[in-house]
Amino acid sequence: MGITSLFAIVLTLMLGGNAGNELLDYIPSDAYWQSKGVELNADAIMAELNATADAERAGGGNQVKQLMAIRTLGELHAAEAVQTLKSLATSDQPFVGDYATRAVATIQAGDRGEDANLAPQTQPADDLSSLHPLPADTGLIAQLRLPSRGPVDIDKMFGPASVLGSIVTEMDGDQPDPKSMVIQQAIKLTERIGNVRIDCVTLALSNDIGDHAGRVTILLHGQGDTAAIAQLLATDAGLVQADQDGTRVLHEPDRPGRPGPGSAVFFPSDALAVITGAAPGTVVSTEDIAKRLNRPADAQPLLSPQMQALVITVDKSGPVWAACLVNENYAKVPTVAAFDILMLSTARDADATTFRLLGTGHDEAAVEGAVQQVREAIDQAVLGITGKIQQMEAGGAGRNFGPDPAVMLPAMREVVSFLKSFKLSSDGTTATVDGTLPNDLINPMALMFMF
């Protein structure tokens, strides 16, 4: 398993809502200290923390070891470390203050330490400020906010009752343990780039998106050592690193017959990464994008007035929201053609995530027809998954390498129940789709059966 595979696993889990939003969340404390040959007790970990402080004063500190030591002292409820941790809570070094504050809260909370969680320090505001880097021709915006959840329960993730765990049981005994591979690759990655946190992911599509036109822009708000990340991308992914008007940029190497790169990654700061890609056969202008990113922070967003007004209207308080201005290009999708605008809002509690998709058009008959098309699509999805369930129950699926039916069947039945729970309605030129998704069903490997 390489670094690309690890990133794919981590991002999938984060998008599924089942995991933390930091790279260190995927490294159990015991596994980390075992890899360093350090005993897992308060005295040994305190000595490692003190050693990182000495190294920091000498100009060669180890960020990851320091953060892991702070976190581990909290997990060990090391009361003797509280004063040292409090002194670190005011540190201006990335992550250190948050980690130290959480560790102190965990120690003082005792058995309630798992609830001692803090909001990320760079979480974007609910206004238009987080959309500042988006281009003027943006027609669709979707944003996902990733709360800090703390370390991932790796054992549970790969346990026998999980989808990943059922896959592991099917693997040849001579193959490496996937759980250990994920942990070891995460440790190696942090040794190269340090810790990385993603607080918010924003996806934007241009108005002219299509097979041979348009662009996609992805904004990653968070925290990380972008110089180290850029070096890793240049070394491992073969990207070309350059400076564009003071902004670090990485792009694909030049190819014969193409006047420029088809995609690029920009790092305006250690708190923001911007990924942009063009349709096949077209290129991105790194110069134009750099100029857009280098505008003053208080400059007005470049989004059209109509898009700005729509974004302001959307309820952005939940973990996911989206807004779309439907134009003739987007209207090529049959179920979208009936609408002028589309808005998605969500709300999440301890048990479930509720969502509402709202569409407004100008033709009542067209809106009702679109709602009926969605109903039929949902019915077809239910029939398809139900058929797979019946096939697996009868033992006729021809089981090869893959998840254990004993694990997948309950998840697939829950997906069917989820789809059947959708409430679709139309009222004149307005249509709504309401649904509730149990949080324990937010599993990308189960949800793939919906498509």
C-alpha cells in the first residue's frame, strides 16, 4: 500500500463521516511508540516530550513526536503532566496548543475524557469568506465540514463486524495485515510531512462543465506544512514545483501537443490548498489562478451576484451544504432541467444526519415530472439492491474476494430502508426531497450499492 492508497482510504473515511480529520488520528498511540521503541507509560512519554522541547530550542524539533507525546499523556490520564501541558496550551506552533488543551481537558475529565473535544482553529466562517478563491464563472458549490473527532478506533475499523474487517478475513494469510499497513504508512507519511488537518472541503464546478470543457476547483481549508507536502507531491507524484507570483504551485509535467497543464495544486498558505483541474484536452492557467488567489483577503468574492445571493440563502449550519444555479449546460441532465436553482442543507445529531434538497423552477408540470423521475430512479435502486440481497441470501452471488455477506447484508438492508424513507413532494414550482441517514450507515463501501 502506497501513500496514494493511504490518502484514498483516509479521505473516503472522512467523507463518510466515520473518522477524524487529522493524519495523526489514524495512528494509535501504542503502535506509534512501539515503532519508536518507547515504553507506553507516563514517565517514558514525559521524557520524550521533554526531549522534543530540547530539540525545539536547538532548532530541530520533531513535531509529530511532540504531538503524539501530548496526546498520549492525555490518554494515560497523567496528572503529573498537567502543568507542562498547560504551558504548551498557549504555544503558537501548529497543532500544539489544541493538543495540549485537549490533553489537559481529557486528564481533568477522567472517564469522560472522550468528550473533551475542541473545535478546529481554522474552521471557515459561515459567510462568503471561505469562498474567496473561487472563480467568477462558478455555477455549483458544495461544501463539507469535517469536525475534529480525535483518534480513530483502528481495531473497530478493521474488526470482524466491519466491512473492512470482512475483507481482511478473505485475504491470503501470507499477505501483510492491512491494519498494520495503514498504520505504518501513516507513520511514514507523518515523518515526511508532519501532521495534516482538513477542516473543510469545498467543491466548485464552472458553468460550462462538460466532457470537453469546464473546470473543477477544490478548496481544502485546514492546517499543514505545505512546503513539505509540496515536496512529497513533487517527489512521489512527479509534479513540477514552481513559484507563481509568490504562490507555491505544483502542476503536471508538459506533454507533447498540449500547451499547458491539465491540473494544478496551489498552496497560498499553510491553511489552504487549492486544487484545480480542466476537462480532458484543455489546460489550466496557473498565472490567472495565482492572481486570483493573491487578491487581498478583504477583497469582494468573484462569484456572480446571483451565486452570492444563493449561497447567502442556503442554510450552511450543517456538515454539508450545496448551491447550484442551473444554466442550459446543467439542464442537459433531465432531472435538473426543470429547475432554476437547487439547494442542499443538512443537520446532524448523535444518531443521524437529516437532509433537504430544495429545487425551484418556473413550470409546475416540469417540476412535477422531475419529481416523478426521481421517484422512479429511487424505485429502480431499491429493486436493484433488493435483487442483490436475494441473490446473496440464496448463495448465488458467486462469492469471490470481498466483504462477508454476514456483514454486507445488514448494511444493504439499511440502505434499502434509507431509500424507502425518502419523502418527495412538489408544490407548484418548488420540489423538496427530505431524508434521514443514520450515522452508523454512513459507510462508503455500503453506500456504493446505491449507485
